[in-house]
Amino acid sequence: MLKILMALASIMLVGMTLEGAAEADPLGAGYTIPVDLRRTSSLSDSVPIVFFDPRADHLGIDPLMRPLDPEHTWEYMDKISGRQYLRSYAIPAAHLRGRWAIHLTGGMPGQADLMLFQDGNVVLGRGDLAFGSSSFSATASGQIYGDVLYLDLVSPEDLMLYKLTLTIGQNSLSGGYNAFNGLGGTWSGSASGKRVA
């Protein structure tokens, strides 16, 4: 029993001294790094020893890693880059600003009378959706890609969404649509429009 107690005491003593040794700094004062002549003895005086600065930008990506400055506008970036600024989209040639009448045929025939506005390739507007004798207010939003207008008509009063895909002509639009209502109903059809004013 005495031997077991002595063994436990010695294990505890060793464990406590190892914890204390772990906290000591081996590179503290008075410690010097020995010179390793094996690596440098083969070099002559004619071959310079090159040391790398760990803070240097060897890959040349330092400007890319800095946070963006919100004061640098595209005009400023255009001047310092030496090349023309590339926009995220091409400005379409179509001008859709104005009043449009779009006839919807198919599952639920009707007509949309819209006032459209355009900013670049973004189109938005408002107007009315008419089905027979009933008429509802509607909002329009969409985008132009090439010569195709993707337009969403939403009527919040009767919870209807018309997703139109229209080819842009001189003063005309033609294509099709898919429609959805708040009760889960869906239908599709064709659409054709013309500029009213």
C-alpha cells in the first residue's frame, strides 16, 4: 500500500512540474538561436543569400485585398484603370417609355393598358387590367434582354400575376404569357401589344 501511495505521489509531482515547465518561455532572455552551418556552408561569397520579407506583397495582390473605398466611383476607376468601364448590361436600343395596350388571349382573355417607364434595361409602370366588364389596377416590372422584354404584371386587388415574354418590334410587342392567381390557378396564352402614345 505504501508503494502505491509513493507511486501516486511521484506521478503527481511529475505532473505538476511539467505544467510549470509548459508555462516557461524557451525563447526567453538569454536564449540564442544556434547558427546552422550545414545549410549555408555550401554557398560561396559570390552567391547572395536572399531573405524574404513576410510582409512584402510577392504576388502583387495587395490592392485587391484592401477593403473597397465607397468614394471610388466607376468614373474614378475608369481613369485609374486605363480602360473603359464595362457596364453590367448593354443599354438596349428599344425605347418602351409611353402608353401601351397589350391584348391577352387564351385562358382568360383581357387587355392591359399600361404606362411604362424605362431606365436602361429596366422597365416599370402601372395601369389597368380589364377582363370583360371588370377592371383592376396593375403594376408592371421587368427587364429587357436583347430584343426580348420579360414583363411581370401584378394585380394586387384580385391576386393575379401575368409573366409575359414579349419580342420588341418598332412600336409593337408580341409573345406569350403564363398567369397565376391566389387560389392556385394557372393558365397561359398569347399576348400582343402596340404603343398608344
